[in-house]
Amino acid sequence: MVVTVASMKGGVGKSTLAAMVAKFVAERRGTPVTVIDLDPQRGATILLLGAEYARQRAGPGVYEVLESEQASIPSTELIAQALRPSPYDGRIRVLPSDAALAHME
């Protein structure tokens, strides 16, 4: 199952909805969930990994994965390195966002 939460309008709760759907599916269905946060404001990343992770920003994230794709570098290993388990629920993995996404074309 793939669920996408998208809207051009800001401040409508996209990140919160994505995080809560991930939590619901992980808890109710007991299945692993992967969240890919493409928002430079990092709302889903902060909600699912915690504000402390967002401040430290350890390791690669979605920005590095997308940059590697633009440079034609295979990103399979990079994605595996970038995925972070949520400290709140081990069934949820997050490909964290970065403010640098705002400058990416």
C-alpha cells in the first residue's frame, strides 16, 4: 500500500496527517511503515524521530539520496543508511528531510 499526502497549500496538516497515518497503520495492522519526508520544514521527521534528532541531523537523508540520483550514483545503499527507525515505534522507519531541500530544483 502506498499513501501520499500532498497539497500546495501550507499549514494544512500534511506532515501531521502523514505521521498519524503511519502510526495508525503500524499499530493497527502491525506492518512496517516507511515515511519519506520531502518537506524542507521537516514536520514528519520531527514528529516521528523527535526534535533532538532534527537538531543533531546525523547521517544522510532524503536530500543526499536525491542528490545521488541526480549524479547518477546508485542510491540503494544510501537509502538503507538514511532510513531511521522511530524511537516511538520500531515498525516505523523515516527517510528524514532537510532544510536544504528548499534549494533543490
